[in-house]
Amino acid sequence: MGEIDYTALFKVPAGHLARAPGVQFWGDHTLQLYLLDRFLSVEECDAVAEIARRKLRPSTLTVPAENFRTSKTCDLATMLDSLVVTIDARISTTIGIPLLYSEPIQAQLYDKGDEFKPHTDFFKPNEYEANAVEKGNRTWTFMVYLTDTPRGGATQFLQVKPHRAFQPTKGTALVWNNLDDEGRPNPRTLHRGAPVEEGEKVIITKWFRERGAGPPFLDAALAAAVPSRRFRAP
């Protein structure tokens, strides 16, 4: 299946994110976790949230579990909207990974009482064959809050002390790496979407993958500067 440069995958997106306006690092030596303040404008958030509400379906899981994920999902990539296309490209540029190394952009809507119980975004061994043989595991997650949520709905990272908890704030993005620098799934990324207690939560979700078509990074110079340690993909 070819080789994946996990060292570059660990460092190159972090280099791009470090240059983004309004960036804050919220991780530690075990977790790459970034907050981007005002990644989208209020107007962009309102417009995408309205697009998402037009076509919703129940959110799914790779391994079904009752009442584990109770949100609704919009497959934004199928809506053929120019604003969605623009934001999808902006996410790619901000993290420095081409769209051909990603999954189609989505949105999720959480009504009052909806939640996503503790989970990780990477595919576990029992999920890999059905979901990741072609494109590999999920690498980076890029999530954007499209609404303010008055109470509840926080994204909580549960394996880091002190815990990291982020209340939905319109326009803010959370970005994290689901793998470590050797390409192993990072259990420290365990997180949950707490139940919404008042109002609603609408988010964009964008997942990047290990494999795609063409060069794996937008910034060839930055990638070339990373001392490579290559590992063969599963």
C-alpha cells in the first residue's frame, strides 16, 4: 500500500496550524490539540447551519450502539453549495493537507438532550477492514462550531489532566491529531460531546486520512524540512 511519513504527518499540519490567525495550543506532550478562534465569520456560520438543516439524517456509528450518538448529520459535500466548497478548501489550506486525503465534509446538529458519548475518531482494529482498507486510518480531525450553545454541548477531552472542555462558540474550530508520531492511534484523544441542555449545537466535521491521491501535503518545502521516519502502512 506504500509508505506513510508519520513524522511529517505529525509535524507538517502542526506547522500550518501554528501560523493560523487566533490559534491556541491546548494539548500537551501526549496530545496535539488546537483551538482556532473565529475561523469562520458569524455570517458564514449562520449560512452553513441553514444549509445543514435542509437535509438531515440520523448520525451513524461504525459499530451500532443504542443512544450512543443521538445527533443528526447533513452530508454537506452533496449539497453542491459554493460556500461549502469554499470552506472545505479553507480547512484544507489551514491544515496543509489536500482534500484528496480527506473524507467528504459533514455537519451535525444536536438538539436539546442529544449527545455523543465518549469515543475516538480513529478506526479501531475491529473497524479497520470495513472502513479504512483503502484510505487508511483517520489522521487529523477539523471541527467547527456553527452555533453558540447556552448550556451543555461541550466537547470534552477525557484522558488529559486537567480535562479540556470547550463550550460551543460560533466560528471557533477545534483541530486534533488522532495518531501519534509513529502512526499509532492515540487513546489520549478520547472525547465526548456532552448533552445539550439549552439551545442547539451545529458543527462542521472534517476528517483527514492516511492515504489519498498526489502529494500528501500542500507545503512541499515544510514537508521536506521535517526529518523523516517512515513506516509502512497496514
